[in-house]
Amino acid sequence: MLNIKNLHASVGGEEILKGINLEIKAGEIHAIMGPNGSGKSTLSQVLAGSETFEVTEGEVTFNGENLLDLETEERAREGVFLAFQYPVEIPGVSNLQFLRTAVNSMRGHRGEPEMNAAEFMKHAREVSMQVDLDPAFLKRGVNEGFSGGEKKRNEILQALLLQPKLAILDETDSGLDIDALHVVSDGVNALRAKDRAILMVTHYQRLLNHIVPDYVHVLADGKIVKSGGRELAYELEERGYGWLNVKDKEATAS
Amino acid sequence: MATTDKEVNELVKQEYEHGFVTDIESDTFEPGLNEDVIARLSGIKKEPEWMLEWRLKAYRRWLEMDEPNWAQVGYPKIDYNSISYYSAPKRKEDMLQSLDEVDPELLKTYEKLGIPLHEREQMAGVAVDAVFDSVSIATTFKEPLAKAGVIFCSMSEAIQDHPELVKKYLGSVVPSGDNFFAGLNSAVFSDGTFVYIPKGVRCPMELSTYFRINAANTGQFERTLIIAEDSSYVSYLEGCTAPMRDENQLHAAVVELVALDDAQIKYSTVQNWYPGDENGKGGIFNFVTKRGAAIGKNSKISWTQVETGSAVTWKYPSVILRGDNSVGEFYSVALTNNYQQADTGTKMIHLGRNTSSTIISKGISASNGSNAYRGLVKFGPGAEGARNFTQCDSLLIGDRCGAHTFPYIESKNKSGIIEHEATTSKVSDEQMFLCRQRGINPEQAVSMIVNGFCKEVFKELPMEFAVEAGKLLEVSLEGSVG
Ligand SMILES: Nc1ncnc2c1ncn2[C@@H]1O[C@H](COP(=O)(O)OP(=O)(O)OP(=O)(O)O)[C@@H](O)[C@H]1O
Ligand SMILES: [Mg+2]
């Protein structure tokens, strides 16, 4: 489904991704772990089409198509979804209106009729209950004044509404209390499907107890330095990143 | 997270929707302004002697006045002798009896603008006065309004039919010597709308005036006067458009509102004059004086404006809070795109006891637009217990535009409370990325973000127009993202 070859990306002349190779097949779940500042969010955002970063080398194909040729919104309509590590607020725009506009953009792209306000409201309420988010949040501005955990649940709500083919979850588990972690993992497991791939960025192997990945990769200083199965996460939990001989960016800088 | 300010350039070049010209025969004065021109104008309108005297007095005063230059706007010097001061579509009769006599070409024009004037297609619940260049060509729903005792007619008719009211109130809120543009308007105003709501009457429908500038090199100088007697209520809306022309055109209107005891006037504007092209060529100079006098106790005047058009806007709808417990409100959305400039705001002059005012101003600048909020809150010595709340928010789209706020406060009474909040924000790259990542087009994303920003103001608009205003913003913003 997703094939990343020798991907390099930089911002302001500084190279952040230094040759990423990764293949993800439909139905698989891949976890990416790695030290702070190693480029996990950068990789997620580059795949989703952020214009902050410049791709300087490499290729990415998504279901056979050159992903890097597509505009951000086109990638989204093709089924690439990013749950943000730091979701932004859009004051005054109701969550409901935002979500309906998004869902209808996707439907329009697939040649399906738009969902009217009443239909959508009903559907969105059901899904918000599923992620344990009070439907009252649908009326509030997008992420406006949401707590950290509420923002994360709102991201999962969006994933469930948009039903992407590739869901990239950037630290959707961080900042969650224990109950919320269950809710979010259940949401992610609900997304799990034969024709869908999930790429999750996380720092905690405990999430991987709830959502069992097929592969675990370690990203360090812009490169994937180790890949393995579920057991790699335990090893990392025990030993940290030091044994992999990776430089911790922050540590070397200070 | 650091972001790079990405260059905002033009993606779509949207034509101004109302830019067409109506091909119609008109009686148009030669350009130029002097006492003879004013006498001729007054003569054509068969005005009484006192009206001509009033105009001439204003004109002589205007000659002594200087054009204001303190606003945050720049425009080439206007040659007041190169403007024509009167242009009206030709017609057989002097006074219109019914819509059947209106030139079909004119009816078509208004239809195209979305304002059908024919009885069968009229907008339900909204009465319209249609002003075309210098004259009012039709007023709808006159009869049902008359039954309620409401007078809704053109200013020219009011001068003929209700001289006592016009004499009493014209210039009572905005005297002809008030400022340069008001002085000019007093001398040469050609038409406009007159509204009178008698004591205890709640006007049974929305009243509105639709202003259209058509003729080239013509100024539009309309005059609106609304009087709400004790315990009455009226909601009034004005809309405006003009053809696309390379030359700038002058629009200098005066609006006066008078609210007596317990009366309420809600005045909304959706201003969409031609803004000029994307290089700043052409467009309307919109220099307008709007003021309400909340004379009566417990009276209330609200201004709501959505300003998306005009090359240059200079406009400060104000309220003089004279009556005890009177209330003044100002809700404004001003958008400047391309090379548009707006210097707008309000004045709340508190004179009576326990008077209160609210100011909510939303300025949006895109491309090279410049947007200034200028507001004065003044508490007079007698304004015991006065209160004001001001909130000024600016939203920037891209990094070539500008926003400025000039809040002035003068308090001569220690018991008053003034609260002021101001924010400046940008449509951020992160917000755009979020919207686009969810499959939303950049244009739709900007319009959604801007609409969210304006929500507090839009909810003050009459229902029928809130949707319209949202769409208008969308059109006006097109071409602002890339
Ligand atoms: N917009 C930007 N401008 C400049 N530098 C940036 C920008 N975005 C990211 N970086 C830098 O790129 C590097 C990788 O950042 P990234 O956010 O991808 O790390 P991460 O692996 O997600 O870290 P964390 O675990 O803390 O979320 C960091 O050194 C960061 O400072
Ligand atoms: Mg990160």
C-alpha cells in the first residue's frame, strides 16, 4: 500500500529525514518509536503533505500512485489520514461543521451525494459516543479549549468518520489517562481492517499491549535504524535507545 | 512549532459578480459643482424653497471645509468638479405610480442582483426601496406598511409628502457642517430612504434599501433618515453594488437615525461596492457618515455592518447615547483584499445616565489589504454609571496585508467602566494544513476559518442576510490563497 524509498526531507536547509525506507502492506500495523526530535512527526507530516518540509530526495508510492505529486487535500481524499501530535484550534468553526465539510469533500471525491446536516449530526453523535466524547463537543469550536486528551479523542473521532485507507497516528496515546487510553485503543482497533494500514508513532510500549503491531521500527536521527516484531518494543522499554548506538539529538546538542 | 510563512498568492481570479453595466438612457448632469447645479438638482426634484436654501447653506459651508486626511487610507486627490452630481434613468412621468411604469431594463438589473421588485417575486417579509444612481426607482410593500402607519418611501417623496418630519429631523443628527463629506452630501444629496415608525408600532417587516451605482463619473450621494417614535421597533438593511470601472467613483452618503423613548432601531449594512481590480485599479470610494441619536430613555440603536467592497472605506457608524439607560451597539466585519483599504469603526458618545455600549469589530485583511479599526468611546460628565465593552479582533491572511487599531477613550465621569480587548491572529499554516489534511479545499478552508472568526457579528444580522453575508465573504476572499 505504502512504499517509501530513500526519503529525504529538510526544513530551513536542515535535513531532518535522511533516507527513510519503509514498506507497509494493507492490513498491517506498524509502530514507529524513537528518541525525541528524531523525525517521527516530520515523517508523518511529510507523508500527509505538509508544506513546511521540503522533500529533497526519494519516492513515496501509495497504492501505486506517486504520493509526493499529490496536493495535501488530494492525498487526504485518496485515504491518507494524519492524527496530529498537537491538534490546532480553529476558533468559531464548529467541530460539526468542520467534520461535515471534511466528510462531504471526501464523499464528493468518491462521487457520493453529500450528507445533509441532520443525517450527519446523527452519525457524528454515534461516533463521538464511541470515543467517549460528549456530543456537546460537536458544537464547540474545532479543538477550541479542548483538554489534551479531548483533542486526541477528537482525532480518533475524525479517523472513524473519514474511514481512511492509511491512518498515521502521531502519538495519539500521549497525554491520555488510563480510561482514555482504552477508549483510543478501542477506536484504533475498530479501524483495523484488511484493506487498511496503520502507522503509529508512540513512545510507550504499553499502547502496544492494546494495539498489537505487526512491526516495530526505531527511527533515530532521520533514519530507521532497527526494525523488528512486537518484541522489539519490550527490548526498547528495557534497554532504552543507547544500545542501538544512536545519537540522541538533544543530548549531543547540549 | 515554527512555521515558515508561505507566500500567499493568487490561485483563482474571481470576477466581481455585480460588475455589469445596465444600458439605459439617462439624464445626467455635466460634471461640475456650483450653486446653479444645486438649484437645478433641487428644481428637477420640485423641491420646496426651504430645501434649496438648506442645500445652499450646506454648500457654502462645505466650500470652507478641508477634506479629512487623518485616516489610515491613501487615495488620489478627488477633483470635485469632474464628477457629475445627478444621473437618473429617463422616464415619462415625473413621479412613479406603480411598478408597471418602471423600465423593464431596470427591473432586470435588480433581478440580476437578486432583488426582484415585481410583486409576485418579492422577497417575503422584506420591503425594498431600490435606488439607482441618483433616484429611487421603486419601493415595494408600501401598502401593507402604510396600514401599520409606517412611512417607507424615497427621500424625494418624503420632502414632498412629509415636509414637517423632514424639516424637524434632517440634519438633526448629522449637521451639514459636521464633516467634509457630510457637508458635500447635504448640498447635493439626490435621493435615499425615509422611514418613520409611529409610536408603539413594531414594523411588520424588514425594511431595506438597495443602492446601485450605474452611470460612469457619477457620484452617489444618498441620504437616509429613520425615525422611531416612542416604543417602536424597526430593522433596516442596506445593500450596495456597482459596475466594474477603471475610474474610481465617489459614494458619500449620510445616514441619520433617531430613536425616541423605548424605541429600537437595528440597522444592518451589507456593503459590496466594486472594490477595484486585483491591481488596485478602479473601485468605489466609500466615504460615509452614519450616526444614530438614542435620544429617548431606554432607547437602543444597533449598527451591524459587513463591509467587503469598495476600494477605500471611511466609515464610523456612531451612537449618541443621550437618553438615560440607552444602549448603543456596533458589530462590524470589514474585509480588505487585494489593494482595498478600510478605515472604519465607531463612536459611542455616552451622555445619559446608565448608558451602555458594545463594540465588536472583526477586521480581515488578505493579500495587500489594509484594515484599520478606529473607535472612540466617550463618557460625558453626566454619564453616571456608563459602561462600554470593546472587542477588536484582526485576522491576517498572508503576510503582505496590514491591520491597525486606534482605540480612543475619553472619560469625564469617574463612575464609568470601560473594558477593551484586542487580538490579532493569522490564518495559520497549521490550520490550513489541518483542513486540507481532512480533504477540504484551500479556498473552502479559508472561508470556513474566516466565517468562524466573524460568527459573533453574523449572528446579529437578520436571518435572511446572514447566509448571504457568509457567501459574500467567500466570494470576496477568492484569490487570496495559494
Ligand atoms: N518547522 C520546523 N522548523 C525547524 N525545525 C523543525 C521544524 N519541524 C521540526 N523541526 C526539527 O526537526 C527535528 C525532528 O522533529 P520531529 O517533530 O519530527 O521529532 P519527533 O521525532 O516527532 O519528536 P517527538 O518525539 O519529540 O515528538 C527536530 O530537531 C525539530 O526541532
Ligand atoms: Mg513528534
